[in-house]
Amino acid sequence: MKTILLVIVSLSQLFALLPSSAETLKGVYSPYFTIGAALGAYAFANPESPVGAIAVREFSSVTAENEMKPERLQPREGEFRWDVADRFVEFGERNGMKIIGHCLVWHSQTPRWFFQKEGGKADRDTLVRRMKAHIHAVVGRYKGRVHGWDVVNEAFDDAGTLRYSPWRDGIGDDFIELAFRFAHEADPDAELYYNDFNMFRRGKREGVVRMVRDFKAKGVHIDAVGLQTHTRLSGPPVAEYEATIEALAAAGVKAMITELDVSVLPSPWGHTAEIMSSQEYRAKYDPWKDGNLPHEKQQELTRRYRDLFAMFLRHADAIDRVTFWGVCDRTSWLNNYPVRGRTDYPLLFDRSYRPKPCYDALIALPSLHKTSPGVGNLP
Ligand code: 9MR
């Protein structure tokens, strides 16, 4: 009898250690913030997709990784292609998710015709008219269905001044403000965000905060700033992102973590996610191409995710949503950037769609946080 009891007790202890199948990312983080993922058409337009199935189970928000960018929606002036974006929005609605539109105004993935007219560059009036038409058409079509829009993407440089963009070149520095005004006109109830990478850098943080304060002073509607958060195992320091989240809260907007991933591969470029640079394939930059990440790297990845989320939990009041830039390693953009054809391991699910140890750590973290806040920061 005693032995049977002992077996039952130790079995139940064992089960208590295993992640319960009832637990999901969106469930355990629901008291703190929304958990989202970016998806490609392979996931939301294919009912058989394993990635789509994971998204439905684990995430309560979705962002279209590419399918709502200007080049997809309006490849030629006045010729809109809604088909795939419509399916994305239907997928989100069917699964009761917060749908995020990405993105309206960007220097990249925007067809050239926007910026040209016969004989050369389009003038300011033409550009403003085209920007307004694009934003009204896109935001208007999904009015009341898309929860929030990345209105302007990546307009600042690391120093906190405005970077080159054909929008800025043709319109002037007020192109950002105009985009927010047009988006607010088109759907006054949609949330509006400014979104950028390298938001851990002090210069960029200060530049974006200045813009937010200026918008608030002028009555230009803005709800949140997105920190893309494409990170690496070795950095950037969690404390630098933390400083940005605090600065945004002080300026009166929420922070969103909008494109989270952790590249584990060696990089000659340091911490930036600069979109312009790319490099030729070299084997030394692709050390784990057989699909097996060494145990100690797996542990480092788990620690990195745990440290980031421990900080997010401490600032849950200032953070509205945390979105991963993808679901599983197989389909991450990082396999092709900044070097084509590598094997990276940046997300929570592996190439066979199985949850990785970092997933288990993130599932366990909120209950640890409740009993001893900051626990994830232990070495
Ligand atoms: O993940 C996206 C990738 O599939 C595209 O090829 C790429 C094109 O620029 O855009 C990627 O997404 C970017 C996002 O739209 C904005 N922030 C940086 C992301 C990674 O480059």
C-alpha cells in the first residue's frame, strides 16, 4: 500500500513538473500582454499548415509578415490586389485574434511608381495625394477589422535623425505626421503605431520620443511605438531596451515588441538589424546547418529569451503586445538574412514544429515572476 502511494505521489510530482497541455503562451501571458506572431501566406491561407495550427493554439494576435506591404497591395497605381490580405484578415477573425496591419509607409517594399512621374521624381503634391489614396484605400477596406496599423516603418537612423526615404525626399519631414493623420481619418478607432529596429540605441530612442512628444503637443493620434527587437544571443543588452520602454511610457505611449527573434548565428555586423547589408555565404557563418543546435547554445537561447521576458513582465504596465517575427525556425526570415541559405534557430518552435526548451521556459516564467519578480535575470 505504502509503495503504491509513494508511486502515485512521485508520479503526480513528475506531472507537476511537465508543462500542462492546457497551458499556452497566450494563456499564461494574458494577465500581462497580448502574445502575437507574424505569419506568411503559407500559414494563414493553407488550412493544413502546421504553422497555422500552432498560431491558432499559442497566439492571440497576428501580423502579416509581407502580405500587406505596399508592393503587395498596390503594385501599380490604382490597381489593388486584396486577395491574400483578405485571407489574412479572415484567418485572424476566424480565430478571434487581434489583427495587426504592417505597414503603410516605408522606404522598402514600396513600388517605384509611388515616387516617380513622367520625366523624373514626383513632386510633393503628387506624393501626398498618393500616400493619402493608399492609406485611405487600405485602412478603409479593413476598417473595424484590423486592430492597429504600423503606420510608418523605420524612418529614423541610429542617431535619432530622419534617415533617407523617398517619401521624405519628396514630401519633407512632415511625411510621418501626414501618414498618421490620413490613417486616423480612414479609421478613427484603429490603433496607430510607429515601428522601428535598433530601438535599444540611445540616439534613436531620443529621436522617436521627440516625435511622440511633438505629435502629442499637436494632437496627432499615436497609440504606441513598436520596438522590432531583432536580437542576438550576445546582445544588445536587455537594459537598453528597458530604457526605451521606460522613456516611451514617460512620453505617454505604450511600447509594443513587434518583431522579436534571437539569431544564434555568428555575425560580422554586431547587433544591428540594418536591412540594407547582406553578405556572401561562407561556411563559418553557418556552423549548425544539419539542423541540430548544440545543447549549450540551446541553453543560451533559453536564457536570452527568459531574460528578455523577465524584463517584459516587470514592465507589463507599459507593454501592450509582444509579437514574434515568425513561429518556427524553418520559416524564419533569418535563414536568408544577412546571408542567404543559412540554418538559424531564432524562434520558439523547431524545424519539425516542436516546442523548444525556450518555449517551456517562457511558459513557466509568469508563475515564477508572481512569486519572485525578476527571477529570469538570474545567471
Ligand atoms: O520578414 C520579412 C521578409 O520575409 C522580407 O523578405 C523582408 C523584406 O524587406 O521583410 C521582412 O520583414 C521586415 C519587416 O517588414 C520590417 N522590419 C524588418 C523585418 C525583417 O527584415
